Amino acid sequence: MKYELVIGLETHVELSTESKIFCSCGGHAAADEPNDCVCPACCGMPGMLPVMNKRVVELAVTAGLMLNCHINRYTTFDKKNYYYPDLPCAYQITQLNHPICTDGCVTVKTSEGSRDIRIKQIHMEEDAGKLVHEGNSSYVDFNRTSVPLIEIVTQPDFRSAEEVVTYLAKLRSMFRSGGISECQEGAMRCDVNISVRPEGSEEFGVRTEIKNMSSFEAIERAIRYEAQRHMDALEFELEELVQETRRFDEVSGKTFAMRNKETEADYRYFPDANLMPIIIDDEWLEQIKANKPVAVDEKAEDYRAAGIVEKDIATLLSDHKISRLLDDTVALGCDAKTAASWILTDCAGILRKDGKSFDDLVVTPEKLATIIKMVEDGTINRGAGKKVLIAVVEQDVDPVAFCKEQGLDRKVDTAMIDEVIDRVIAENPKAVEDFRGGKAKALQALFGACMRELKGAGDPAMIKEKLEAKLA
């Protein structure tokens, strides 16, 4: 018998805010040591009341707009009650009755074609803490407690692991490029709800949920294993399928039962009386819409039109910081393809040499644009431009001042070039003799000496032409 795979996702995304959702503590990334980024409010001390972070609402609405959702103008918070050591209040503040976004849709394209994935809702909530297990002891780190999340809940519209991974990759690109979240490891976690049914059937099979997965590779492996387990159970009656929560073990490549799947009744939801309803009026919504980033698909088309290759487009869309650097540099009058080359080739090479990543890049659009324009107008050549860029990236110098200090910024006149060439020829008689004897490499040695004398200034093609003429 042929079977159909049915999957729905619940994706938790940590938002890029400077403080937590209900207090002024810094976000999770602000912590250096366990429990050094907590306060009485986020670690559950009696009598402390939550205060809503406005930026969380704006990012949640922006995410909803990017996923074509309906934005609910009236939204409230609820308490989800359960006990676990990393949840200091014994409840999580989330949204059940009036989530901020509903009824969205995103299209994914795979080798099997395109499919529309319906978004049931997006809701805001706080994260829990973290348990650290060492030997026979367990420790609780509350730094992550109350870090703001959005949870994107889809309808059960996925039919393959490939569709799931494609969807998650698209979310990551959208949220990174839009400044919603960096979506780094742990900042984007996914619960996979999976069932199998006979092909053509309209009834859903027994559903299991695989919890807290962040690696795309692991998600794909878990789906393939769990789908096969369900099909074997239906086909050969090897085991009885039950609705439950499972975990994926990356070493064995198998899923294992954790507990029976909870229902809404188990969590005893009720409205949070400590938080007032949020009303999103027309003016506020228009402000958020005005700041909405360009859609990933539109930005990709713009980059293609500028002549940027697909591999570089994928890199740009996966990193909000460098795509913003490119866009801002282009806005200052630089060609997009040229600027992309400077960023993805030259800047990347400098960072890689020092064992760094784009997270460590400090060059501003203004400084990068200045370097590019100096090269394009002939003030300095490409090699000198690379030297200036290295100084800017490593020392954050002013590019114009650095050029003057190093003697790179002058357009070398013909008389000076002639003088340097004559001196190099006079000081290197052996190389001159070798060249006239037919050794082509000798010309390169003489040309290199000229360029060193000129400190990279001047047009290399013109200098080489003059050198060859004088040698002839």
C-alpha cells in the first residue's frame, strides 16, 4: 500500500531585541555567565509584574506581514501552566485566544514543484530557561528566561522532508534579511508534527511530535526515520502507534518516546490579568508597514538583475548584516555587482585570514563606497584599494587619510613613472640582459620592482607598456 506523509510545524524564533519581552534585562546574547542576565521579574520573584516590550510587537507584526498574515488589531496574553525546573513561575506567558497574526501563506519550491504552506497563526511568547546537566548534578540557567519568541504554527500542509527543510531555509533567509532574528543555532527551533495515512485518504493518521530541533540535517533525518516507523507500524503491525512526544537522537538516527502528547486542557490556559490587551491602531500599523523590509524574493530578483551570481545571492540573503552593507553601499552610488565582489571576496578574505566571520566586519558603507570610488575614478589602482580595505577592516582607519599617509592617493604623472622605470632598468642590469636574451620572467621582475617603487600607484597596464617600450 502507498502512504502519504502529513507534516505540520511549530517554529520558535528568538527575536533580535535589546531587552527581554517583559523586563529590561538584556537579551539572551547579552549574557556572559550563567544567571548574569536576570532580574526579579524574569526569574519569577513574587509580586513582580511583567511590562510589555513594544519592539517585540513590531517584530511580530513585521514577521506576519512577511508571511502574508492577517494582523489582529486586538491581541492578548494567556498563561500556559506547567511545572518544569527551568520555568520559574510554573507558567509560560504566551498567546492562545487572541494571537497577533493569523491566516498566512508562504510558497515553497522543491524538486517536486511548488506548494502553498498555510500559516495558522503567529503568536508571541516568552522563552524558558535552560537546564545544564553535569555528572549527577543539574543546574538551572535563567538567562534565556523571558527572551522574546514568536511561534509560527503551520497547517499540516507539508508532504515531504524536502518541503520542510526548504520552508525553514526560506524563513531563516526572510527573518535574517528582515532583521527579525539572526536565526543562529538555538535561536530557531522546530517541533515537527508528523503522521502517515494511506494515499488518497482524507483522515489524518496518529500524530507524533518531535521536539526542539534546530539542525536542518537532523530534522530531515528525523522525519525520514519517523515516517518509516509509522509506515512499518501500519503495514506490518510491528507496534501500536500512539499520540506522543518524541525526541531525536542524532547518534543513532532514531526517535524515542518522551511522554504522551498533552492537550490544551492539560495546560489549563487562562487569560493573563497582569498584561493589558494590546491595541494596534491604524497609525502604528502603517508605521510598521512603512519599515517592512523588501521581500526576500524581490531582493533576490534585484540582485540577479544587477548581475550577482546565485551563490553570492544566497550568501547575501542569509546574512542581514552584509545584505544591508551592500544595499547601503549601492545607495551611495556604487555598482551592486562591484560592491558585492568587494564584500564577498575581499572583505571575506581579510576576515578569513584572521579567523573571523562577517559578524566581526566593522567597515561602514561610507568607507567602502569611498574605496570603490577611488579605484573607479583612477585615484588609486585595485591593488592599492585592497591595501586600503585591509587597513579599514583591521584598524578602522579613514580611507582617504590612509591613502595620503601611504602615498597611494596621487595620480602619478608620466614624468615620475619614466623616472622610476629608468632607475629600475639602471639598477637591474642582469634582469635587463635576461629579458633581452629571451627570458620572459625577467620582465615580470622588473615590472614588480617598478610597482614597489611607485607603492602600487599608477595604472599597471600603462606602466608595463612603458617598461616594455624602454627595454625595446
